Amino acid sequence: MPKEIEGKDASDWSSEGMANISLKNYQKAIECYQKAVKIDPNNKMIWYNLGSAYFSLKNYQKVIDCYKNVVKIDPKSSLAWYGMGLAYYNLTNYQEAIKCYEKAFKIQHQNHIPFTNLFNAWNNLGDAYKGLKKYQKAIECYEKALEINPDYQTAKDNLKRLETQRRELEKKHY
């Protein structure tokens, strides 16, 4: 492993990556983070930031690859597990999304460190269950999101749509 690339160390490349993220120059940020991980492949934050840059470009498979590196280094990184869940969800791999979300919830619960937007995380878990047509589980997740934040409009809308859909299905069966 080199200690520097083009006269810059991992910290320099990582800082340059962050600056490019701020400017929404995601491809340039990716190039910087890639150089940083070549120098320091065991730095979970560089892998996490690289994954976040890929997420901004909707390259979800690369996001998963980066976050897998994060959890290899730190299996208790609830943010990486959650980010992987989002990426799998966006690839419509709902089963893997659910596994990742649940792993993230378990870790954050064990460590007593809640997500900043825990209500949103529950909503996203509900979306994954909805994608698998497990509507009752989805409803439970949306309700959990609303317990945490009663004003969360997205969960309210999702719950309303599912309840309307459930009533229509019940009418067809009777």
C-alpha cells in the first residue's frame, strides 16, 4: 500500500472528497475517495463516504460494495447496514433490504444509539415489506414511524394508501 498518491495522503484525499461532495461533484469525490482507500483500506469512514458518493449517483451496487467493506471493518456500523438497506431497496431487492434494516435496528438498540431519523427508518422498512406484499408488516412499520413522529406525513400517506388498498381487497373477497 502506498503512503501517498500524487503527493497526498489518505487524509488529504478524503478531505478533497468531502469538499467535492459539498460542491455536488460526486464523480470527482469518488475519484478522491478511491485514492484514499488505496492508501488506507481499513478506514471505515473513507469507505462510508465513498459509498455515500456512489449513492448520490444512484450507483447502488457500488454503494453495497462500499458498505460491505465498512461492516467488514466494523460489523456494528448501524449506518452502513442502514445504507445497504436503502441501496438494496432501490435495487428492488426487498428481502435483503429488510435484513439490513433489521440488522441496523438491532445494533442501534443494543448500543442505545438511535438513528437521527428513526421514524424515517421505520417508514423505509415498511416500504420494503410493501414491496414484498407483506402489507400487515408494512402497516406495523408505518404505525411505528408515526409513534415516533406523529406528524410524519410520508408515513401517514403510506398508511392511508395501504389501508385503502386493504379495504378494496376485502370488498372483492366478499
